[in-house]
Amino acid sequence: MIINGLISNYDYLGQYLKREQKKAEKEHIDFSEFIGRTLTVVEDLEKEFFRLKNKKILDLETKRNGANDKVIDEQINNLMVTGGPSLPLEQYTNGEFKGNLRFWDVSKIRDAINEVFDFYSIEKEIENNEPIEYFQEKRGIFEAVEEKVNTESHINPYPEVFKSLKAFLLFEKLYHKKKDSLTILADFSFIYRIMEKDGLLQDHQKPEVFRHWLSKEPYKVVLDNKFKTLDNCTTRAKEDSYLDAKQLIQKQPE
């Protein structure tokens, strides 16, 4: 259904899904199940895009010969899911459709699902005289599910940098605490050194590689000097903050 909508109703995918949702209701498929099924399609497609990206990383890793490590590191850090590989529809739909699916097409599906949710909420408020707060609560639940989908273990957004999703989430938490710091070099030196010490970064993430990645979107942390050594940037307060953040992340389910 989703792929058919993309092919035949790309510019009006939201309208198409609205019609399909109304048809589903007549078949006794409630709204939650309809949304759940469409989100499953999105999840499966996202998994496949990230699988292709990880495969490309592994292919690049096999080409290391010592002399070209810096080039390989740069190629890996520049890999992106958006604008990256595409999925041949013929292969993924058993020959039913031709052409290629790009990652931004998946974003298009998410936008269309949001459009269906808005339509359904307004319609049910009018039909049942339900208070709008009820649908705002339901939308919050839907968005929470959507956020969870984007942070599942298969959606480690930077597998070329971090060894796991939890490692990435730990970095995110530390980043938001220190991004406006007045001692930014010392603080991000500590973040890099302690995460490297704990084995949370990929082996090829040498200091200059990580600093280059850190300076780009979305973090844009530009440091005016090399990372300090761990001994020269560690304080008791930093260690305590790091351990607290690490324990909090470890409690999250896989």
C-alpha cells in the first residue's frame, strides 16, 4: 500500500493514506492498527538504509593499508544515509515496482502519516464532540512512538563513530551539557578521552578524526587546539557527571 502510494500519488501521499485509512476502518482495522502497520513499513525501510550504510563502512575498512587510513577515515565520516544509497524497488517488491527509493522518500511517508493523524483527530472531534485535549494527548503518544522508532538500536545515527546506540546517547547527553561551556576545549577533550578509554568509540576514531566529525553539522563544535590528555582535563565534577549520565543511559532498554 505504502509503495503504491509513493509511486502513484507521491505529491498527494497524505491524501492517499487518508483514503486508505477510511477503507481500513470499513474492514474493522482501527486507527491504531493502521498507524502501527504503516510505521512498521517505515521502520523496515530505515533499517535497510542503515544496513547499506554499515555495509559501505565495512567495505571501506577492508581497504585500509596503513598509508591510506586518513583518506578512509574521511570517507567514512562523510557517509550519510540522506543522499546516500538507494533501494531498488524491483528487488524489494518482488518485481512489482521499478525505480529507486531514497531516504527522503521515507521522510515523505512520515510526513504523510502525520497528515493522516491530523485528519483523523479533527474528524473524530467533530463526529463525537470529543475535546481537542484528548487528541492532543493521543498525538503526544504517537510522537513518542515516532521518537522511539528513531532511537532504536538499529538507528545508531553514527555507527562509524560510536560502537552502539547507548554510546551515542551518552555523547548526546554530555554534548548538551557542555556545548555552551566556557572551557569547551577541556570539556570536549574529557568527553573524547573518557569515551575512548571506555571503548565506546570506533577504533579508527583518532583524535583528529573525531575533532573533524565534531566540527561538522549538527554539532559544530570547533576547537582551536588539539585534545588535552585525560590527566590534563579531568576533574572530580566531570567524572561524577559522566558516571551519572552513563548509569542513566545504561538503564534504558536495548
